[in-house]
Amino acid sequence: MAEQRLSVTQDNTGKIKEALIRLSKSRVLVGIPSGAKARKDDPITNAQLGYLHEYGAPANNLPARPFLVPGVTKSKAKWTNYLEQAGVAAFEGKASVVTGALNAAGQTAVSAVKDTISQGIPPPLSARTYAGRIAKSPGIGPPSATPLIDTSQMINSITYVIERRK
């Protein structure tokens, strides 16, 4: 049997190492950043409001309306595909493709979270809450009856970041 030889025509180990390090030190975080700007005319931040809605505040008669975890979970197949693409790109030494795939994964999860809110999360608004929305917006037309969408400040603050660990 004839002996086969392997020859290296190009050494990409540096690029592969760089891309793998970039991927291994990155994570995609989806939610409402705590450092985001405060809400207009409200002492509570969007991050605090999001937490209260996600887990509820029984002492304030605020039911839990989970939107973040269910939204990210329902889009798992889509964003996982982007993470797989990032892994393949890292082994090919394509660091910029890794970054692009991580961004696509984050945007996919954000879109799913916003869609989850827009579709409506039970329980429905109470009559008192809806009446309060009507009182706040006279003459503009009927306000949204969708839970978690009033001024749209919170839903618009949902984003993702790619955190680079040391």
C-alpha cells in the first residue's frame, strides 16, 4: 500500500485560535439592561419594571406575566442555529462571522421576546387598569388593552448585548 503524505499549504492556526477564543469568551445576554435610561416621567427603570412583570409583585396586586424567559425559550431552535454557525466559523478561523452569528442569535431572541409581549400575556388587564389607560390618553383613541404595552417604553428597551469575558 502506498504511503500518503499530507502537506500544509496554508497555516490558519492563528486565525482559528483567535476565533475560538472570541467565541469561548463571549455570551449573548437578552433582556433589559440595568444601565438603560430611566423611564420618562417615572422613577422606576425599564429593567425594574421588566423584573416586576416577569415575576409579579403580589403585594402590589401585580400578577406575574412572564415574557422574557418564554420568549427566549420559544425561539431556541432559531438562535441555537446561529450559535452552531458561530462554532463552525470559529473552527474555520472566521472571527467576523462568529461575531455576526452571535449578533443574529441575540436579535432573534429579542424579536421573539417582543413578539411574545405583542401577542398578549395572560391574565388580561383588569377593568381598573384599562380605565386608567383611558384616563391617561383622552382624545388619542383607545389605548392598548394588551398587557405590558402601554407607552411601549419597556418593550422598546428589550435588547441584547454580547458580553466579552476576560
